[in-house]
Amino acid sequence: MDIKSLPDAIEWQAKHAEEGGAPGTAKVIRGLLAAAKTNTATGRRMANWQGLTLKDAMPLRINGGLHNLVLTGEDTRLGAVYGGQMTDQSAVNALVCELVETYDARLLPWLDGPPQTNEAGRSASLMAGLLWLAQHVPGQFEMLELGSSAGINTMMERYFFDLGGVRTGPGNSPMRIAPEWKGGPPPSTSPRIIAIRGCDVAPIDLGDPESAMQLKSYVWPEATARMGRIDAAVDLARERAPDVVKQDAGSFVAEALSRPQEDDVTRVLFHSIVWQYVPDDQQEAIRAAMAEAASRATAQKPLAWVSLETNRETFRHELHVSYWPGGETASLLACAHPHGAWVEWLYD
């Protein structure tokens, strides 16, 4: 679903925030329509946005900048909106306009790049996918992530998971992933991640406090548990930094798939809430590269594709897993909250 109209894109993103349990964020996003009419550089850039507004996630870009004002203490007035004390949309519109006018130069650069919504909670679905996958292919995994941002999910082998009563991962980990679980439990297998790395066109350094604050700015303020997960990820990154290279998704996949693969190790391409940001030509290149690699896959050197992405028609975030040889048709295993608060296991 491609949306080119600014009002439609803003309303879609606002509804998406509401679906994700962030009503205050939804009101701020709706306020962007009024802000786009202000006589500011930020407003003019929003009003004249080129390209697919929804695909570019423009509303989330500027929303991150507005949240950053609150987090840094520069201007905390939006805290009343996020906290539910200010609920009148017209009042919110006026406040958003005032903030854009006051902090025009500070907010404008937030429109330069897509939001970095790295979220450890999404690894619950990804790990559940590996538990299922380990029934069908060797349970040793070489993991390759697209759009890794700060590399939070490239540290998932260091997280402890409780997935519907199925526990995996180091019990002493500071990162505890235990979403509300709906439906039956995933398979109780023993996946082992022996290597994991990722790519991003603009990776964030978790070791840099300013960069970590930027990452927090993209978090919807209502999701307080997510802030704690970022802090836990920062602690783990201090112990051992995630392996993330600055590279576009297309070339990363082509290069990774060309490397020798060990016997009895499954090579897994994975990503979460990032596919919409990958340019169309790179999406096609990745599909072609995966198809070519799949044609060479064997029982000793399997290939898999695990994705947690948004179905834009239903607002649901769906976990799909394919593997080669034998599981070419993608299986829909679960739906999940966009930030990992719950997972609904669908596979019988």
C-alpha cells in the first residue's frame, strides 16, 4: 500500500501509533499536519515532501525530534500529551506548531534520515522463529541482519527469553525478554547462534551517549519498558560491541551469501520492521540473491529467511519464516506487538 498524500500518511501513522498503545504519540503525529502549514523550514519540507511519504516514514522522523526535546529537557511541554494530561487535539496542534516554530533549526535535521527504531522486544518473535526453524534444519545458525541500526538484535544470543514458558538464552543476562504470550508455545528446541552480524546505512554507536539518546528519541514515550531495554543493550554493548557494518542492504546480502558456509550450519537472513525502508531496487536484488543462494542450498548447508514486518492493510506485524531446501513457501508463524509487548503464536 503506497500513500503519497501527506494527510493520509500522517493519519495512517497516527492510527498505527494508537494500535501500538501510544495515544499521546498519535496526537502529536496528527499535529504535524498543522505544523506543515507553518512558515518554517521544517514545515515547508514536510509539506513538499518528495517520494512515498509513508515508505519514508517522514512523520516518525520529525516525531523523534519532538520527543528528543522532552528527553533532553530542552522543552518538556509535550510530556503532558504523552502522559495523557493534554488530550484536546486542537491544543496539541497549537503546541506542535509552536514547537516547530521555536525549534525550527533544531528539528529540521531530523528529517534527513529514516527513524532508527531498534527494539530488543522484537527479538522475541525472531527467537520464536528460530525455535520453530530448528525443527527443520540444523539448529546452529549464522545470522545476517538487515537494517541493524544500533545492532541491538545482533546481540540476541546474549538475551534471556521466556516465550510462553519456553525458556532459552543465558539466565544471567541483563536483557530479559518475556512478552505476554498468546496461543500455544513455540517448539522447545535448542537453537545455537554461532555467528551474528548486521548492516545499516547509518549505524548508531551504543557506546556514544548522544547516539543512545537519539535511539531513545524514536521510542514512543508511552513505552517506558523500551527505555529500560535500551539501557540493558547499552550495558551489553560495553561488554562486547555488536558486529554491524556501514553498508546498504543489497550489497551486504550479496557479499554475505558469497562467503563459504560451514556444514551443518544454517545461514539465516533476518530483519524486523525494516523492509519498508529498503529501496525497491535493493529489495529486488536481495530477492534475486536469495533465490540464487536457495538454488544451491542443501540439507548440510541450508538457507533461511526470517522476517517480522508490518502488514500495512491490517496494521499487524507478522512473523514469516522460509527455508531451503524444503520450506520454500513462507510460513506465517505469529503476529506481534510492534515493540514486543505480546506475541500471538499462530502455528499449530
